[in-house]
Amino acid sequence: MSHRCQLTGKKNNVANSVSFSVRRTKRVQKVNLLKKRLFLPSRKRWVTMKISTNALRSIKKMGIEEFLKKTGVSF
């Protein structure tokens, strides 16, 4: 499976590693993803998703239903 958050769409970023001699080589900055089981009260079921830690913080703050409504994701 790809390194992409299923709720926010965050994905890997390509950047340069810069050495002391200022040589630049490509590297990948990966997204901080977690595989979480979330309970959807409206559907009365559990859903397993790969979400970013940023999305998890937003879910804890707002609640799952409001966050899904805000991002436009439907289940």
C-alpha cells in the first residue's frame, strides 16, 4: 500500500540531503502514518485505516464524524 493518509491525502515529499561540501542528493521524507481502528457511531462499525498523526490529532480534537464531514470523506 502507498504511503498516503486515507483521510487527508498527505503523501511523501522528495527533498535534498545537503552534505558539508554542499553536494545535494535526493531523499524521501516519509509521512508519519499509523494503522488505526476507528469506530464510526453513525454506521455502528469499526474501520481500519492508515492515517497520519496530524489527522489523528484532529480526530481527537473534533471527533470522527465532524472530521469526516469537514474533509468530505464518506463511508
